[in-house]
Amino acid sequence: MTRALGVRFRQLALLCVICALAVVATACGSSTSTTSSRQAPVSVALDWVPNTNHIGIYVAQALGYYRDAGVDLHILPYGTTAPETLVANRVADFGISYEAGTIFARAAGEDVVSVFAILQHDALEVGIRSTNTAIRTPKDLDGKTYAGFGTPDEVPTLEYVIRRAGGNGRFTTVVLNSSAYDAVWSGKADFTLSYTTWEAIQATLAGKPFKPGFTLQELGLPDNYSTLMISSNSYLTAHPDIARRFLAATQRGYAYAATHPDAAAAMLIAADPSGLGSQRALVTTSARLLAHSFLHDPAGITGPQTTHLWAGYGALLFDAGALQTSTGARITQQPVWSTYYTNAYLPPGSP
């Protein structure tokens, strides 16, 4: 969850990619040697430590959906290289991203395309200290200090919602990454962005003096996909059948999580070696919220995307001048947003 707001390296040294290639090639080689020849190895790069955004993947693995689809899944833990870069360079077949991250990567010329909407809505909110009475509306964020994460979508997003509330959109930004929340709790910063599906719950359970201020949807921000599954056009062209089998199993996993959140949370906890067992209440509460409000599209299906959700928020970032090429030049022609995603590899019955 925090990752989506965390450090997003767009211009990584070639050495990082080469090292990642070597590590993954070694891992996949050792694994496939013991795998049935009918099972296709598929790698997925995580965007942060395992959390409920990934719940459908772990459910599909636990219930044997990938095995039944003839897929031998390799989950690549998050490292210093962004999933978009790993996917674009064919280090990973799929990766976890978000709408703005995919937009920035494509603008910079990276071969990425969204194939599955994990969260169907924007889950971000403005978070403030519970004792901060000076911030009552988004307009009050003018002149305050924002504890941020250094991603290029943060400032234009906040400027937009503040101006809609009647402010001028001017505030001070300090990049603190995961320390942003501590800075707000301690009063060293005035506000930050957090996920209503994770950090907000985490703070409440931990008794932190942190409260949700305003969801970005309430403030009129165009809705967008907070979490996505991406691939590359080169991979999809070369392996269309494997992609369809993998995404069908993934869709089954998220559909199960949407109807059985408590059981899905237990599977995630059981599968994760990073210590989610000590955060059972957080995982379960988050899974229930995702199931209730974020995993299904209006037709009750997990995974599909629409041009409407891509175009609204994408146009905001374009108008703000946030889209840049790999050389740092501003993109001057609005992208064709329907090319940024595809539903073509989802099972029949998905739009």
C-alpha cells in the first residue's frame, strides 16, 4: 500500500536491470527444472511487501487456481527496481502498478500496459493529525506542509483538489517516504496521503493520533485505478494463451476475495513470510473493506477497466504538465488512453 506512494524510480541504472535479470533468471531456472512441462512459468513483480492489494494472487495460489490453469507462479519480492521497469525490460512477465505509475512509465517510452484492475476506485485520502483543528476543508491545506513520497502525481493531484475547494493550491512539500506518517502523527508535518484501505486502518488499530481528512473522490478528483496488474505488449504478443490462463486464475482469486474476505485474509496471512500474522486485525479489516467497496466493477466483475477512468485522471496529469518523455521533455499531445489498458486477456464475459 505504502509503495504506491513510495519511491518510484523511473530512470534506473542499466546495472540494476542487469542484476535483476540475473537473479530472476537463476530463480526461474531452478524452479522450472522441477515443474511439470505442461505448466508455464509466470513471474509477477510485487510493488511493496505483501498486503491486501495482492490478496487475490495469494488466494489463487492457495486454492490451486494457477496450478489448474497450468501456470507455475513465481512471485518476485519488491526491491529497488520499480515493477514497471522490470516488466518493460521483460525481467517480470507481470507486475503490480497503479494508474499514474503506468501513465508515467508509458510516457517515458516503457513497454507497459494494464491488463487487470485490482482496485476499481481511487483509495487515497488526505490524512491529518487528529488534534489538528486548523484543517477543516481542503482549502485549509494552503500554506501547510505536505509530507510526501516523491512521485510526480502527488503535487498536481493535491493542487487540483485544493483549488476545487477554493484555495490556491500552494503548499510546502517535504519528501519523507514511509516516514511521512510519523511526521504527521508527531506534528512535524500537517498532512499526507494515505490509503483508506491500509494506512488509515493501521493507524486506528495502533492508536495513532491520525485521522482521515478527505477522500480524494469526495473532493472531486477524477476516479482512477489505485492498483493494477500490468504486463508488456511484447510478452502478451508472444504468450497470449499463457496470459489468458494466468489472468483467468487471478480473476478467480480476486472474485473469491470479494465474496469471502475473511477466508482470503487468512490465506494471505498463511502464505506471507513477512509477518502479517502479527497484523491479523489489519489484514482482515482491510480485506473486508476491499471486498465491500473496491474489488468489483459496477457489473460485479473483478478486473475489467474502462477508458472513462483512464481518461479523466490521465487528462488531469497531462494538463498539469506531469507527463514527460525519457529525456524529461514535456508530452505535448494528449495520449490515446484506450491504448493504456486492455481487457482482451480476461475471460469471456468480462467487458
